[in-house]
Amino acid sequence: MTDGKGRGAVVTGAARRIGRQIAAGLAADGFGVVIADLAEVVGDEPAEALATAHGVTVVVQPVDVTA
């Protein structure tokens, strides 16, 4: 990817599976990441893990994009 230092990305469906891997890849490239997913599946664990592993800001935002 590219150098994401100082940039941010919002990833919907990022609490699980493919979305989580996309968020991890962006974090690894230096992007700050917003993990957006349904309230039932979003927890702080994915955010804490990415922030610790990659030294970036990660925010959890429960959201339902189906409506």
C-alpha cells in the first residue's frame, strides 16, 4: 500500500473477517483507523490490538449501514 502517516480511514464491517484484515493492513501502513460495525459485534479488543501492534490511533464506532 502507501504511507498513511497522518491520514485516516473508515472501514465498515471492520470488527470481523475481511473488514478486520483491511483495517489491520491500513494500520500497518500507518493510517489511523475507524472501526465501524454493528453495535453487537464491535468491542474495544480489535481497536486495542491494532493500536498496540501498529502505534496508530484506532477508534471504534458502532454503526448500522443497512438503513
